[in-house]
Amino acid sequence: MTNTQPTTTHVAAPAVVVRGRVIQRCAVCGHKLADSHNTAVVVSHGRDTSFPVWGEGHLVRVDGNRTTDVGVFGKDETPADVCLDLVE
Ligand SMILES: [Zn+2]
């Protein structure tokens, strides 16, 4: 299956905090979904308490500069524009 959609949907991996910076990537292709770089973040005991991230396992559709939560991986139908093609 080839992704011919103008959008790409990623699967949110758990966010990690590295040296006070919150980073969240796609669990499938590694696309960066969230990054607190150059933003003010409060980190307490290694866990971010203020920077918003996507829910773990949520399907995050990227359409240009807009990102939308379109469901949960394994619960909702996997979208046709899922990023698997980006791995190949
Ligand atoms: Zn992805």
C-alpha cells in the first residue's frame, strides 16, 4: 500500500524528558511530534508537568502545520495515511 494522502498519521510513543527537554516521537517512523525546545517547561522528578504531549498510542494526523488526534492505535481503525511507508 502506498501512501498517496496529503496527510500523514503517526502513532505517538511515550514522551521522554532529556535534560529538561520534553520530546515525543512517532513509535513507527520516529517523526518528531512534540518538542519543548525553546519553551518554558516545568520538570518535576523527571516528569514534565506543564508541556502538552499526545496521549501514548494515539493516532496523530499531520496536515501541514496542523496536528489532530484522530483515534487510538489498536482500538480505532488504522488510517490509510499511516506513516508506515516512511519507514521503508
Ligand atoms: Zn510516524
